[in-house]
Amino acid sequence: KHSRAKIEAVATDMGLAYIKAVRENLPKATLVFDHFHMIKLYNEKLADLRRTIAREANALEKKVF
């Protein structure tokens, strides 16, 4: 337990199980998410937004014309 007190940061992906484990076992440690997973999540959310906007634009176009 003493060695865990020295851990300042934990690098992990954004899986909820990993986050929960770190929070429970190393409550003072800073979570650091890797670049790859941050960009992947950002791109997925951006693609979702683009699809939503395209669907709404198509629906609006059908109503207007």
C-alpha cells in the first residue's frame, strides 16, 4: 500500500472499468488519457454530429420542396 502512495499519474484508455479501478485504488493519482483514444473519441462524436446535421438538412429540404 505504501508504494501506491507514490504514484502520481496513471495513463490509460478511457474504459470505465480502468477509470473506476484507478479512482478506487489510487484516488490521488491523476488520470491521463492517451492521445490516440482522445482523437478517436473526438472523431466519432464529430462524425455523429455531421450525420445528424445531414439528416436534419435532408428532412428540412423535403419539407421546403
